[in-house]
Amino acid sequence: MFRRQAEEGRAEPRARSDRGVLFRLALAWLALLVVVAVLAPLWPTDPDRGHLLRRLEGPGWRHPFGFDGNGRDILARVLHGARVSLIVGTLAVAIGLGIGGALGLVAGYFRRRVDTLIVTVLDSMLAFPALVLAVAVTAIRGQSVTTVTAVIGVLMVPLFARIARAGTLAAVERDYVIAARTLGGRSSRIVRQEILPNVVGPLIVFALLAFGIVILIEGALSFIGVGVSVDTVSWGGIIAGGQGRLREAPHVSLFPAAVLSLTILAVNYVGDTLRGGGSVSVRIGAR
Amino acid sequence: MAFWRRRILSLVGVLALVSLGSYLLLDLLPGGPEVAILGPTADPERLAQVRSDLRLDDPFLTRYGRWVNDAVHGDLGRSYDKNRPVVDMVRERVPVTLELVLLAQILALTIAIPVAAMGAARPGSLFDRIAGGASFVFLSIPGFVIGIVLVLLLAVKLDVFPASEYTRLGDDISRNLHSMVLPAFTLAIGQAAIYTRVLRADLLDTMEQDFIAAARGRGLPRRRVVFRHALRPSSLTLVTLVGLNFGTLLGGSVVIERLFSLPGMGKLMLDAIPARDFTVVQGVTLFVAVAFVIVNLLVDVLYSALDPRIRRVPPPG
């Protein structure tokens, strides 16, 4: 699964004119989300304040998403939940990109033993059912944004490493790299100045898709109660809160579920379009 | 032979790392493994007692070796919460998860093969485009969201299937299947989307080949050629993917078991967490990881049996 996605990460970007209305809509949704997450504390409704008389009240004019089982405003909670998704998403991708990218560059540049070692370790990581590992680690190390971010970030490392390695393997064959090596250039300089520019593009595009995967895993972890701590508002947590009340109050789960799904859909669509479209965007065991 | 040596070496490496990872889960626990075994509220004397009983002051490698040795002999430790061997608890739960995963795979393939073949028979047709769009959407929507929507529609509104009511396979097969439909379908949809996309792409590649042109030249309709001639040679990637996805599904089943209250391994693991019964968490993790590694090996064996060329070319990577 991973392998497939990692290898497809190399495709050339599509011409700008091909990108249609959906692409712009997806971008607009993501931009809106970022703004909302940054400005959430300024929202007049308190996400933690329960109105006991309005428990499970359906959507209304002043409260478009209605209230949850504790009488808390769901829209306010969804807005605050966006912060967790975006923070975990950004930082976990940064961890994966940083460590995985570096490992991939090193493996692809030095090849031989270094390569074999790195590839074996990364393959072992891929051989672990991601969600099971994430559940085990957050359960034992304690639930917090830090733990969740770190675990998911580590899960992203082999994916980024594969893409960086593939790009590097192709780049070291180029004439100017061979020339630089023959002239006795320092490895660190060659990797930074000659190879990195070739690898950055696919890595960035993949970072977007990885962002979708991370948000999905975070959502799933919070949904089953082993994500960020219970006191932190997260989309998965809000959805789980409404699960037992689907009969009387489906809105409690459905609004945050729709926001989460639209976000992942938008991320995947933008990523897929940038990557050339038509490819399978895959995720790890987060179904 | 080089293929098999390479394969087995990497298997040993992966198993070593996987078991080390599972062992470290508890060993690195704040307070040490004795806290995991007795729980955080145990009194210091008992903690010290367990510490000496389990020889936890031995060097790390000695302890790890002993733990691996026990695990190989079917001993994954005891649950302090239930005071039972972890292995027994896992064994009870395996059939549920296994059934869920198998049903999901069957459902996913049942959906994906015809949809991909019909799409590939007429690429660009309305059906093909709708299937393509739908598969993209279902790839992006999290499984538990799909599950909630299905529960809302089929369990709450229409009351066709139960939302959380599990009957054991041994007790009543038809009731068991009835209670497994929604969970298996929830788990299957995302996989079906992936399989459809992969198989359709491979079918379109195969349709470019000479033997297909020959069949078409004999005047056979395109749809018939797709089903009768192209499907089998196009199924290699799909076979690999189905195998690899057992791991994905084992992970996914944790979420689905929680959503539908199915007493599988995932639920065992999640239920152990509030009780801080970490030997159980560790046992399930190790079991699932090893099962996944073995399934992957079997897929490789099957794959090279289907296509002997694989054995000659060392796999890239």
C-alpha cells in the first residue's frame, strides 16, 4: 500500500489549466479551515460550556450544528477541534518529512550497506499494523497531543523516506552530480545543493497527502478514545460522543463527521491533482 | 534460492524488530513493567516482590530473551486485571476479528471486481466516471464515519441490521452473519475503492496487449474479452494488495469493533486500556504484528507461485 503511494509520488505535476472548479473549492475549504483554527478562540460561544436545558437540541439559527449530550455548542467544538487536527497534521508531517526525507537522501546517496540497513528498518516499520501500534503506544505512554503527534509522525517516516530515496537514486545518476562527485565535492554539499532540489518537489506533494492520512489516523484514535486526551476537543472525540445517541440526535455525530470527511477529501483531491491525478491515494490501517 | 534466503532473512529481521518494539512498550513504561502487571495502585512491597519474581533487575537483553522465549512457547504473561493468561484471552477473540476481516475482504472483492471490469470494458463511460468518483470519495472518508452513516440508515432508521448485537458463529450461523453484515461492509467499502482503482488500471494496461488485440480481432465483444481474457493476467497486483491489506484491516478492525461492540482482539485491547492492563495490550500488539508478518510472507510465496519471474529478479528496494 505504502509502497505504491510512495512510488507514485514522483509523477510530474499537471499543467495549471487542467485544475478545475473542484480543485479551487478544495483549496478554499482548506484555507477556511486554517483561518477558523487560528481564530477559534475569538469565537463568541464557549465550546466547553454546557447548557443543561439544551442537551441534544438539534440545529437552529443561532447554533447551526445544534448541541451535544452535555448541552455544548457543536459548532464551537468543531471549530476548536480543527486546531487539534491541524496541529497534529502539520507537526506529524513535519516529523515524517524531516526524518524520513533525511533517511531517504542518505540511503539513496550512499547506497550499499547504509541503504540496505535503512531500507530493512523502514520495511520493518511498514510491516507493523499502524493503527494497532498507535493504539498501544498512546495507551501506554498516556494520551496527549504530543504523544499522538509523535506516534503518527514516526509512522510517516518510512513513507517519506521511500520517496526521498527514489528521487535520490534517480538524481545521483545525473551528469552534474557525477561531475561534482568526481571533482571531489563534499558529500554534504552535493546532497544539499545538487540532489535536494530534485527531491523536494515530490516530497512536498506527498506531504499534502500524508497530511490527509495523519488527520484520518488522529480522528480514528480520538474516536476510539485513545487519541488526544479527553479534555481536548477533537473531531474524533465529538463524533464518538454522539455515537450512542444516533437515534435521538444524529446531528451530534454527523456534523463533525462531515467536516472531517470533507477535509480529508479536500486534502486528497488537492494532493492528487498536484501529483498528476488518476493515482490511488492510499491510507494506512485507519479504516 | 537467493530469493528465499533474502526473504527469510528479512522475515527474521522484521520479527526481531517487531518483538523488540512490543517488549519495549512495557519495559519503557514509567515505573517499569511491574506497574504494568500490578497496576498503578499496587503497594510498594508487592511491586518489589514482583520485581524479584520476574527477575526484572537482570540486564535488558536477558529479560528480553526470556520474554521472547516465553512468547514462542505460547506464554504472553498474565492479565493483572482478569488474572488470566493473556494467551487465552487473545485466543478467544481471534475468531471474531478473523471472521470480520475475511468477510470484509470477500465483500470488497465482490464489489471491486465487477465494477473495475465494467469500467475497464468502457473506459470514460458514465458508469466508469461515476465509479471513479465514488471510489475517490470512499477512499477519503474514514471507515468509522461510513460506519456511523450505515448504522444511522440501516440500523436506526430502517432497522434491517443490528447496530451492536453480536451472536457467536458457533451459536447460530445465520444470526451471526446477520450481526456481521454492517461491520464487515463498513470495513469493506474503503478496500473496495482501492481494489477497484488498482484492478481497473491493470485491466486497462492488459487491454493494450497483443493477445487481447487477437481476441478482439476474432470479433469478441470488448466486455467479454475483459472478463474472460484480461481479468486473470491483470490480477497480480490485486492479489498482492489483498494480502498486504490484511494488516490494514486488522488495524481497521480495532475501530470497527469499537463502533459495533464486537468482542474481537481490537476490543480486547481497547477494553484493557482503562484498566491499565498493559500486558494484554502488549500481547495483542505482538500477536497482530506477527500474524501480519506471516501473512505478508504467505502473500510473497503465493505471488511468486503465480508469477515465477518474481523469483529471478530481486525485488526493488
